[in-house]
Amino acid sequence: MISGYASFNGTSDYLSKFALGCRESSMFCAPPIAMGTHLGEMNEEDSVLYREGIEYGLLNGLNFIDTAINYRGMRSERDVGYVLKSLIKRGSIKREEVIVSTKGGIIPGDIEANLFPTDFLRKVLLEGGIIQESDVNIVDTHRHVLAPDYYRFAIDTSKKHLHLETIDLYYIHNPEISMMVLGPTLFYTQLEKLFTFFENQVRLENIRYYGFATWFGFLKDPMERGYLSIEEVLNIAKKVAGEGHHFKFIQFPLNKHMNEGIQKQNQKANGEWLSVFEAAHELGIYSTTSAPFQLGKAFDGASDARSMLREVTSTEGVFSTMVGMKKIKHIKENIQIL
């Protein structure tokens, strides 16, 4: 296992070698775009592309990688771990130079074990005694959990995939699914138990920081089902760990068709209704964004990828934008934009 974690000095020194720009937090520095690993087939062909692409990115100024245990049937995490282990062993990069974020909460599948998510839920999680059926919150085909025992399993599994002793940033993945099922009172009650668990994971150095990676939760109107309040979530973190809590990041989509994070004043912070970006900033939370091309749906002929990516990354309040990149050609193009 690779020891250490991303540091401010390590990431700053890394980025100083390149001319891509640098976004600073109190924890570490990141380029305007991060390498996302969501899209692609669950096969070796795409894994080869991802491994080649991630290596190229890490050697050319992109030191932020975003993944999740459920991406591509666990292949994405394994591909990231393969490259990290190889480059660090060769001395091409240092652990403290690289930020790795991953996610848990959505029931994953495991393509290598030939388990679809429904099989994984039954054979591994339920029959293995990790969670109970009552822990699973289901909306349509989406299955989500808040049970700390699941996250203990998921974090340990992700660490093995990534070959990392410490994950820099761990997100609860699409928590709005559980919110839709449980409602605010029960959701925030369960969240308090989960945040208590996460703070202990920080103490054990399994993770450094944690946050929410959402799709629509922060973007909805307050009365809509599944709405998440940044302030309420932060209050839970403070209740658990005081001002020294480690809930530091949120992630949500931002693109030409999903711009509610800028346009809609739906988040209350210190008594004032603000946009997601404004509220996060007011509350001391960093915003990362996803889906700059809305999974390809934003390509309507009116704008090209270059202009769309430039617009998103230049939006005030964006710490870094997660961009799906598995081909070296696309990584080169995105680096040129920066």
C-alpha cells in the first residue's frame, strides 16, 4: 500500500512545473480540471485507454483524479490504482503531489467477479452480513445506503483498489437518493451517525476529508423531494466534530443546460438565500463540478467542447471540474484549453 496523502506543498510544487493554473485550498492545490473516470465500457480495452490516459495526465500537469467504487464495475478504481502504483514505484510522481477522490453509497457491481449490482447486494453485502435489507434505500433502479458498516467495507475496498493507505477525499455518492426515501428528519439523523463514523475514519487516516457528490440534490428547490441543504449538512458535521470537522467539499453538475448552481438562489446560508456556489463559499466549503458536457448531451451544435469547458472552469467558485478523459488525445486537447 502507498503511504502518505496529498499535501499543500506537494501539490503546489507539482503544479508549479506546469502552466495550467492552480486553484488553492487550505488542504491542497489543484488544476482547473480533474481526470474523471465515470464513462466507458467495463472491458479491458477501455481499461487500457484509461491507464494510458491517467499516466499521461499525471505526467503532464493533471494531479487530481476523481473516481468511485461503482464506476465501470469497479474497473475505474482498479485502473487508477494500477497507474498510481506504477508511477510512484518508478519515482515519476510522489504521493503528496496527487489528489485522489472516490465515492461510495451507491451499490456497486464487480465486473471481475461477474456480479451485477443486484447480485453484489445479495451475495456480498446482505449474505455477508455487512448491511441489512432495511439499510437499502431504493428509487427506481438506484440503490443507496447510509449505513456506516457499508462505508467501512467500501472505504477498505477502495483503498485496496487504489493501493492507497489514505484516500484524500471521500464523497457520499448521490445522497439525495436516500433523502428521497427517508425524508429530512430521518435522513439527517442517520447522517449524524455516518459523519461520526467518517470523523473516526479521518482519525484512523483511512481518509483525509469527506463531502457530498450529488446530481440534483443541491440544485432542487427547497420544497422538492430529495433537496439537500448545504447549511443543514454542515450543521451535522459541526454537531459531530465542532469547527474542526472534515466535511470540506461538495460536487454537483455544471454545464450549459444544468446551471442551477449559478442561477438559482435555493440555498440558505447565515439567514440569506444564495446560489449553491455562493452558499458553499459563505460556509467555507469548496465546490467541485461534474458533467461539463452533460454526458455528451450538451453538444447541440451551438457550442464546442473548448468553449464549454473554458466557460465552466472560469466560473467563480469552481475549485476543479471533473472531466471524463480516457483517451490521450482528449487529455491533450483539454490541457491545451488550459
